[in-house]
Amino acid sequence: MKILHTADWHLGKRLESFSRIDEQREVLDEICVIAEREQVDAVIIAGDLFDNFNPTIEAVELFYKTLKTVGK
């Protein structure tokens, strides 16, 4: 069984007023590519999905898009 272990995505994190969602999108796209290339059986996300208690809609959409892609 192949497992891809990830952690601390912190989706929605900003650098003061600068959004980092594009960087986060690139990283999650890379995780999806790795999962497909390595034919992993499971992806573990160990904590800190979002950067705060009330994530932005953009961060939530990115999370669900990633789950849908990696779950194929």
C-alpha cells in the first residue's frame, strides 16, 4: 500500500494584504500530480487544512477541488 502523507496546508493564508492562493493552488496541483504518478492508495492530510477558523470561499473551493482530483 502506498500512502502520501501531507500536513499543514494552511489554505487561505495571506501575507499581510497579499493573497497566497495562487501559490497554494500550485502546491496542491503538485500533490495531485505526485499522487497520480506514484499511484498512491491513500492521501493523508495531517492537520491545519485552513489558516483560520472561518476560511474564505476561495480556500474551501480549492480544498474540495483538490479532494475531487486526488480521489480519481
